[in-house]
Amino acid sequence: MSILDIIKRPVITESSVAAMEENKYTFEVATTANKTLVKQAVEVAFPGVKVAKVNILNVKPKFKRMGKHAGYTNKRRKAIVTLSEGSIQLFAEAE
């Protein structure tokens, strides 16, 4: 697994967008990733960024039904990354 395979996608929710004002960015990461790997992956993927802190949450699978079929969603792992310097541009500027 490459260092850039650690970060899967950014998590875009109302609360995560509000936390971006405080330089806190939320990413879905690999389930095998630890805090050190997430810090290294963010600093490699986004040059000019220094990571101050990483918090990791395990998201449990949810039970879902689709008609008579039932199952569980995939388990996920989220990382909330606090930056000390720099910023990450997730959205394109509207003109």
C-alpha cells in the first residue's frame, strides 16, 4: 500500500465544512491506517501543509434493508486532521 492510498476521500458534511474554518479537515482513510501514516499522507498529498494533530474515529457498520434483502454497510475509519500552517483547497472557486 502506497502512502497516497491511505487517504480515500474527504468527508463533506455540514459539520465538517464548518470545522474547516478552524483548519480541521475530515477524511475517510484506510481501516489499517494509524495517526502517523495519516499525518505523513496528508503532508505528501498536499504540499505546503503542516499537520498539528490527527484524531481517528472508527465508524461502525449500519444495518440497512432493501426490500426483502438486508445487510450491513461497510465499516469505515475517519480522520480529523488539524493543520498548524497552510490550508487545503477542497472546492473549486466559483467565478
